Amino acid sequence: MCECHTNDDKIVLFNGLNTHGYRIRFRLAKQVEHDRIHNHRFTAIHHIINGNFSQQYFGPKKELNELNSIDDFEFKYNTEHGSGESFEVNFKDFHTSRTSKGTVSLLLRGPVKNTQAICFNYTDNSVRVRRGFANSRRTENSEHLMSRSMFKRWVNTLVERQVIDSIKI
């Protein structure tokens, strides 16, 4: 399962969530990214192959629910990571990510710990609840599936950057 999103794409290298409790994938930044404040349903470890990440961590000022707004968070701290470095984002963390265009990281994603994740939209201050691929609408999931041509482009990019060796597709 490979996915395309606004800021990044993901190529799954190993999907052992049901058998081993983790998934390994490339995370590929398509543009300079500045995420909204959000958390995840799982803990993930990133190893940056090239590019950089800046993580800003936030704490809620009060109990969270779907009615909260971005104003209900306060900045806690910032971390910076570059090529060859690794970092963890815990499922309990609320954070934003900034990456340079073309940043490639290897992501080790653990098992689901939260049944849902919360994402705050800066433009209209709305809240979006994410419940994971298996619990999303089929049309919503299909919108994110990576096409074969996009997969080939990413593989060629990874070969050009010497992240992987040439493979037949």
C-alpha cells in the first residue's frame, strides 16, 4: 500500500502490522512542508536519509475533544534533525513537522495505540479526526492510493539519489 498526500508520499517496504506489529516505509516530502498541529495513532521512528526535519511540539491547555481549536495548545519545544539522524514521535505527542522539499526518511511505524488522531487546520481552525485506513470511507482511501506511474517516478528519484539500487518495476 503506497499513498499520496498533499505534503508527502509514502512507499511501504514492509507491512507487518498484523504479524509483527510494525510497518516500514519511505516518507517522501513533495514540497516544503509545514503540517498542522496533530498527533498520531501510533509511535514512529524516522531515520532521515537526506534533507531535514524541524519538529515543533505542543501541549494542550485543557482536555481535548473534537470541539477544541488550535488556540487550546501552547508551544513546548522545537527539535531539528538532518541527514543521518533519527528521532521518535510518540503517539501521545502533538506536533508539527517542517521538512525541506525532497526530504526522504525511512519510517518505522509501530502498532496502533490511539483509536483516532486529531488534526487541526490553521486556515479555518477546524478539527479533523483521523481513524486510520481500515476505518475510513473507501472513496477517501482510494483518493490517497499511489498510481503505478507515480510509484515509478519515486523509484527513479530514489535511484538517482542513490537511496536504493536500480530495480525492475
